Amino acid sequence: MPLPAIILPDINTILCWEILILLLFASGMILVWKTAKKRIEHQVSQRIRQQIAHDFHDELGGKLSIISMYAELTSQQLDRDPEIAKAYLGKISVHASRLYETVKDMLWALNPDLDNSHDLLLRLKDFGEELFADSTIQFSAKSSGGLQGLKLSLDQKRHLLLLFKEGMHNVLKHSGAKLVLLEAAIIGSEFVFSLSDDGRGFDPQAISAGEGLKSMKNRAAKLGGAIRMESNKPGSRIEVRIALPAGGQLG
């Protein structure tokens, strides 16, 4: 007795379903944003609300435009070249993941129960462990100085989070490091947050005009701190210092 034939869906059908799932995911991100926007309106000041809304609108619009573009390119290549269509689908997946990460960061920053510097360190520690998991880089984080009692404003949480996430991305892409250390401490009358590595280092003059560096400097200025970047070749260090007011509450 012959075995029953197994009918497999063709690659076009599979790709169409994957595109649909990714587009539904992007639509879900928009719904999450609308929910978060209502939360913003009730919890933060007008200035911070406008800034967060502006930043996220730009991020959301940019990512959805890219996803839409690759979805169109994918549909054009489904019959012509399924392999190219599959490559475009991979790009859609990457940008959808980045959009998801952006939404997670915003919702984390808006959570009033996570408003101290220790929570910030834990959030960045989780991010770093995930980021470096598939690399040869050994990542660790440590703290000292009673960080749980040091409150941060929503604006400070957000800028510190994005600043050091950008720093970790740079380490992964460019440093060639084996060890990376994230540190947070209260030293004297300052809150000090730093990221150091044992990589090839960099020339501060050569990167002075880079957009990444400008972005990090702008964020440090917005949260009321000073940023310092050092390179010892090998090794580099990014450090942000924020003066502590009386009472130890940065926000």
C-alpha cells in the first residue's frame, strides 16, 4: 500500500504568511503605543510628554516606513526570485525586532515602580547579557553605594538607558573586546555610571564628529550630567557623572 502523499506549501505561501505575521506585529506595536501614550498623558509633565511623543513618533514612523518598503519589495520578488524575497523578509524581521525593543524601553521608562538607579542598572544588565550572548565578549555589571535609594526622573531614566545601550552596541560592533564592564556607583556627591572594555580603543579626535558621539553627548546634557570618553589603546571607557542634590534624589 503506497504511503499517502505529503503536500508541502510552496515558498510563496510561506513567505506570504510570514509577511502577514510581521505586519500584524507592527500593527500591534501601534496599538501598544496608543495605550502607552494615554499613560504618558497621566503620569508625566507636558515637556517630557511632548519629548517622548516626538522621539517615539520619529522612531515609529521611520521603522514602519522601512518595514513597508521591504514588504513591497518582498511582494515584487515572490514570483521572480524567492531567495531575494526571503532576504527582504529577514530585514523586515530585524526592523520589527528593533521597534519592539523601542516600545519595551519606553514602557520601562514610564513604569513608576522602577524609578531608582538600581533598576536602571538591572535593565541595562539584562540588555547587555542578551546583546553579548552570542559573541565572544564576556559582559558583567556591578554596583555600589546604595543605588536603590537614588531616585531618577523619567527623563533621566530614559536618557541614561538609551545612552548606554548605544555605548554597548558600539562596543559589540567596533571594539574587538573580550571583557566589558558596566558600573554604577555613588562616589562622593556624584552618581557615576560607566561602561569600560579591553578592546582596541579609539581615537577621540577621529570620532569627534560622529553622530553616535553627538547623540550621547546630547543625552548627557539633557539629563544634567557630564560625559567623558577615554581610550587607552587597548581599552576604552564611557563615563557619565551627575551631581547629587541634597536628599539624594536626582529627579
